[in-house]
Amino acid sequence: MSEADPAVRAAVRVNAATPWPYGPIFDADAHIDPPHDMWKEYLPAHLRERAPFIEHAEDGDYICFEGNRRPFMMINNQAGREGKNFKMKGRLADQRKVWEPATRLADMDADGMDAALLFGGGPLGSLDNELYIASYEAYQNWVMDFCSAAPDRLYPVGYVPMRDVDETVEHVRRLASKGFRAINLPAFPQNPEAWNTSSGVAALKPGQVSALTGDPKGSLQYYQPEFNRLWAAICDHDLVVTFHLGARVPRFGEKQFFLPDMPMSKLAMAEPLGILIYNGVFDRFPALRIGSMESGVGWFAWYAEYNDRTWEKQRYWTESPLKNPPSWYMDRNIYGSFIQDRAGILSRDLPGGRNIMWSSDYPHSETTFPRSRDVILRDFEGVPEADVRAIIHDNCRRMLGLT
């Protein structure tokens, strides 16, 4: 039993006694980290001996991989704990077993979640390209198997490498054939050595950073014409592309920088969105849908208005190819998820702010679990019921092409 269980049971009693007027909830951004022994089962046979393993020591558990031994970090597994009880380091036994379908579904029931879009997990932080790329597919296969326990409630996101357009197109086709509705790309394309990135974070391995960030300074960029065949394949298979933060990665584990870095990691997502808008990608591929996940949305309406006014004045000398104002594409092609964002909710009727989606961030340290319904009731106070239902359910289904 997790030490968080008493808090969960108390929340369940409160949830059961609280009237709920808004219908089903589709959590637009929950997380699933696989168990550490998953890699030995899902990696190709000739690579399994190189998988990470756990070493149990008197002072805690350690993850051993490629000659490195690092403490087991728990920042991503805090569900049910109050902030004052957060643990940054611990043992596997301290974790909530979110990778077990029974635990996950029971927690969703306790929190009132009807369905969830699941992010996270791979790839491994290897410095070897073969193992690094293989770990993407290993995670893809594992997470689809995990979600098969409740396919009408659990929707996996397939993380794919982005070092080569043709390679990524093959991932798109394969994942679509397996039933994925969403793929996650790094905020910027990766280098030929996919793990290599100029976005360094001391507490994270380059390969882990690159999976989210890519390389902002790399030679391959999303506005280039060779990406047209990727966008075409994504549209042909009716998939949504998600960027899960990544334009700037917070300096996890560094107390001096963590708090000021966190909001900047969300605002920085304006850059990859702007690259797609201003380079006419959505004019060439009007069916392309992009989800800016965990970026918050309070800045969406401001960003749309600023872009429109700037574009109106600067469009001529910059020879802008856009057929419509930037906000038009945000309202048609771009979605965004938030956790607690009253400003974004109140901007829902403004240009740029219309495709917003609520999320719990379970089981990470920002999660609203196990009191998500209380948070929704608080943050949506005064909002018409139809708008609440759209933001906590309908918009996510629309983004995934489920309606």
C-alpha cells in the first residue's frame, strides 16, 4: 500500500458527497511511466542485456545504466501526497504503482476521470543511437499493451524520434496501424545522433532532454519543405501531433532555478507553434492538428492578439505567406492543455483561446489528483455548463478525432 493511500481514501469520501453537474471528464494530459523491468521484455532480444537495472542499497534504490548509478528520483510520482510530504529521492516501493492497470483505473475512478490521454515513459537516455531509437519502439509497444486493459478509457501517445523525416513517417504509419490516435514529437527536430542536443539540463540525460526538445539549433527544422511528407502522412492517418513542453526544459533538481524555470518552460512553447503558423504549414495542411500539452493556456489569447496585430503591420515587408491572421490557425489547428489556469478559462471566447483542455497531470508533482473535481468546481466558477463540458471533455475528444 502506498503511503498516499490514506489521502486518496479521504478524497474519495469527499468526492462521493460532492454534487457533480458536468458529466464525463477526459483528462487531456496524464502520465504513465513504465516499470523499470519493462525494458528487458520489450527491447529487441540482442539489446536486452543493456537495459537499465535496479540496485537496492541501504541508503535507497539506484538505477544502473551504461556505467552510471543514479539515485531513484520520485519527482514524477507524487500522486496523493501533500506538497510538504513530497519526496525527491526514494525507493521503488515508495512509488504509486501507476503502471499497473488496476491501480491506474482505480485511481481514475476515485478522482472521477472517465478517460485519459497518457504521456511519458520513453525513450531511454542512452548515448548509443541503436539502443536509443529501439527504446522508442519498445515504449510504444508497452504503452499500447498497457492501454489495452481499458481501450475506451486509456489512450496512449506514441513518442517517436525525429532525426530523419522518412524514419518518422514509418513510425507514423506503424503507430496508426496499431490504433494510436496521437504521436509526440520533440518541440524541434533532433540531430542525426538523435540523443545529442544543445539544450542541456544537468539532472537529465541528453537523450531524455532531446526526446522533448530536439535541438533548437539543429540543421533540421519543421518549416523546411522536406517535412511536407511527414505532415501529409499524419493527416492521411488522422493523427494529432503533440508537443509536450520541450521548447525549454526546466533545470530539474536545481533548487535555485526550478521555480523560475517552470513558467518559462510553458511560455516557450509559443516558438514551435509560431514556426508552424508563420511558415504556412497549416495553409498547406489544413487538417493538421497540434496539441501544446501542459503548456498552460492563459497566454494563448494574448499570443493570438499580439500575432494578429504584428502580422497586420509586418506582413508585407516580411512577405508573409499566410492567407489568414495567425489567430485563425490557432482556433482551427492548435489545442492546448492546462492544469490550473483560471486566466485561460476566462479567455475561452477570445481568438486563440477556444481549443483548451483540462488535465490532471497525474501522477506528477503538479497533479490535482485526488481532488480534481474540487479543483474544476473552483476554477470554473461562473462558467456556463456547456463551456465547462467542452473544456473538460469534448475538446480533447475532438483533438483526437474521436467525435
